[in-house]
Amino acid sequence: MKPSIKDRKKFDIDLKWGEVREKQVADMLQNKTIEVKSERDMWQRTGNIAVEYESYGKPSGIKATESDYWFHNLCIGKETYATLVFRTDVLRSIIDSLDYTKTVKGGDHNASKMYLLNIQKLFSSDVIKAFREREKNVKNINTRKTTKSSVEKRTKV
């Protein structure tokens, strides 16, 4: 079955959309900094990923990284099953927007604190809604006329 002209026009739009996303992935791997964390088999049993935020009483992981992107590998045995990729600022915002976060200790000497994040919850409608609100607020801030006082306020936060 040959695609119609109407289908081809949609294909052109879809192709452009895909090419933009391909460029974003290439840019993230070549021109940005990334933090890579890997979950071993535990995520399969619990449905959670652990995101470190403190170690030996100091900010670490998501609270300390300066990376642009956070890659979270989900491993089965020695193989990577899937990788979740977040802009780091978005993952921080998601964690802040959650109505409930569980904290656990782990790592060497149980010196690290980690948020346990339910994988399904990360993609739930309420988290996506909070993401959309965040994006709307970011756009509003960026489109406002920047004055000295507003810049000072933002840098204090």
C-alpha cells in the first residue's frame, strides 16, 4: 500500500520532529555533561530507583551534580535493560513536586541517603502535570522583561 500525499505530508512533519530529537540526543552525548547511575536487579522487585542526595553528611548525587543530564541505567544482571534520561534540573523539580518521597540509607558504611522513586510514579499524570506547570513557569520567567531587581531576586534563590 502506497502512502497518499496526505500521509507523506504528515511524514515530513514527523521526520522533522524526529530529526530535532536526534540532534538533541547527539548534543546531549557530545556537548553536555552527564551523570550516569546504574540500578542493579533491586529495581525489578521494588519498582523503585534510588537517587542519592547526601553522603557522609554532605550534598551528593542529585543535590550536588553539575551535570546537564541524569542517566539512570536499569540493569538485569550484567546487562543494561533500559536507561532513563532526565535533564538534571527536571529530575530535581520532579523530586521536589512529589507528594511523598521515601528516604533510605545505603552505599559504603550506609553513609549515603537516597530518595526511593517509584518508576511508575515518575510517569504518572500528576508528575507530568507538575512538569507542564514548571515548564509554563520557566517560559513565563524567560519572556518577562528582565530588570535589575528581578535578576537580583532570581540569583538569591
